[in-house]
Amino acid sequence: MAKRTEDELRDVLDEAAQEIARMYDNPRSWQSWLVYLLERLEKQAVDNSAHMEAFKEMLAALQDELRNRLKTGGW
């Protein structure tokens, strides 16, 4: 992915996260949006076995990041 595209995607995701946080101030409701995003990403990966494998690796890496966040308090 090109640097410019990554920056644009980061901006879009940042705006979406800010809007969700404004509309739903309870973090418990954010979980449903995270699950929704992961479901949509998985649907994109299903058609290509290489993408599906990368998706599973991404989920494992995300799990590691969440575990580290809980243990250390930082990203």
C-alpha cells in the first residue's frame, strides 16, 4: 500500500473512531463496531486464500497487541 494511501486510510479511520466515540460514549458499544469492521474485512479476504491467511495472521497479531495492552497499559 502506498504511503499516501495509508495516510488517507488512517485519516478516515481516525474520523470514524472520533464520530463513534461522540455518538456512543460507552466503550462497551464500541466493541460492536470493532466486530462489524472485522466481519467486513473478513468478507473481503474470503475470496482469496492468501488474503484469508493474512487476515488470520492479522487477527493473531491483534490478539497479541490486546494482550500486551492489558499487561502493560500501552500500545
